[in-house]
Amino acid sequence: MIRFWQSLKQTIWPQLVALAALYLIGMATIGGFGSWRSILAVLVLASFIGIAASGQTIVALLGGIDLAIPGLIAFANIATAELTGRGWPFALVVLFILSVAALIGAWNGFVSRALRLNPLIVTLGVSSVIMGAILVWTGGQPTGFAPKWLSQFVAPSGKIFGLPIPPILVFWLVIALGLITLLRATPFGRQVYAAGASLPAARLALVPTTRIWTCAFALSAVMAAVTGILLAGFSAQGDARIASPYLFNTIASVVIGGTSLVGARGSYGRTVLGAIILTLITTVLVANNFSAAMQQALLGVVILIVVATYGREAKVAARL
């Protein structure tokens, strides 16, 4: 029985069963839950979590964690609304935001690996600095306005080529396919898994571990910034408070999807499922009038169950 469960955990069947169960619960307790519009709304909300968690997945495969994601989302969100409102071309705004985010992320990864510092402490400190700077910039108030076309891009009612499919879902699909390919079919991806399995062994195999960490955290920061830009369209203005849930949600979607936080086991495909599951859980709880406190408590229970299930295995290096 134990061997069967161990083999089952290597598949996505537990996640698929959870998706089916949550869908049936939603159908039974929420009117119109199975409609096309409702499904699109859930997927759009999941896309924000999924895109933000894409970088978190790579960092988790290294055995690290990136707590700077909310700060970078807030920065990108505010900068998008504020700078476009001042007349900056949108392409220039995106280039500026992604460049700053990449530099911040690269710093996080380089310092964590080169100086042997815990990435949790490094990224949490950097996120606090970013949030403090944003408060100084905006006074803690919503600011600016996002382009109207960006709001249409992320709206559940949006269309692409006349089809009733929100453009953001196609964008998420492209990101997912690109990232899965990056991790599974490129030298960079293989080096990420090698570094996550065992840093000493990776160094002996001539894997440039410091460079891999630097690039992984830079990519995580860029994807967080992309999420912040998209959220500016969703909220139609810049608001740093919109980034707060993503500290928990990105980690939760990675864990619920079955990617190990100790490194080298999992994939972004699993995180996609985790983001959808997390969104369904939240939707069912909100629609059934659970309080915010009860929602957090129940989500915490779910995380504990998943961690108890997937998080008890030793690191890959310890099992070899």
C-alpha cells in the first residue's frame, strides 16, 4: 500500500481527483457554477496566480523560496498605472519594469548563493524595501490608470480572434508551454534540477550553481513583474494592496501542485494544476459565505495535508 501511494504521488492523479471533487462541490452549491462564463472567470483568476508562481516553481526546484514576489508585483502594478498615466509608451513602461525586476531578482539569487545566505531572509528583506519605497511613492493610495486595452486583455469577457476566450488565458498557455519546455528540454532546466538535487554534486559536475541561482531568481522576478502589469489592467489602476495575497498563493499553488520545496522534484505543469485548484477552493469558500478568517484557516489545513503528503520525503541527494 505504501509503495502504491509513493508511485501515485509521482503522477498528477491526486490533483485531477481534487479538481473533479471541487468542480462537483461547486456545481452542487453554487448556482451557474458550470456555465462557460463562470469557468472562464475561475481560469482568469487562476492565471494571475499561475503566472506569478511560474518563477516560484523554478526557485522551489532549486530548494529555495522567493518572498520578494509580492513586492515586485506591487512595484510593477504601480509603475504600470503611474507611468502610462504620465504618457510613457506602454512598450517602454514594460521594458523599464522588467529590466528593474530582472536586476532585483538577479541580486536576490546571486547574494543568496554566493554569500550562502538563506533566500527566505534575502527575498523577504528586499520585498520589505520595495514595499516601503512604494508607500513613499504613492502615500499608500491607489494611483494612476491602466490602458483600457489592457483591461480588456485580462477581462473574463475578453475575446481573441472573435472567439469567447480571454487573451490572458492564451498568454498563460504560451508561458506554460515555454516554461515546461525550458525546464524539461534545455541545459538550463537540467542544471536547475541538478542543483536542486545536490549542490555539491552539481558543482562537481561543473554546473555553474551561482549563475543558475541568479538566472532562476531573475526569471522569478520578471514573472512577478508580468503579473503586476496584468493586475494593473484587472484593477484598472495601481494599487499595492492587490499584491498581498500572492505571498501565500504562489507558494500554495506550488505545494498543492505537488512540487517539492526541498528541490529537484516537480514541474510547472503541476503548478498550473495547483493554481486552478487553489482558485476553485477560494471560489467555493467565498460563494458559500465563509468568512475571510475561515477561508485562511481552511486553506491552511489544505496546505498542511498536502505538505504532510508530499513533503515528508528526503531530498533527492539523501535517497541516492
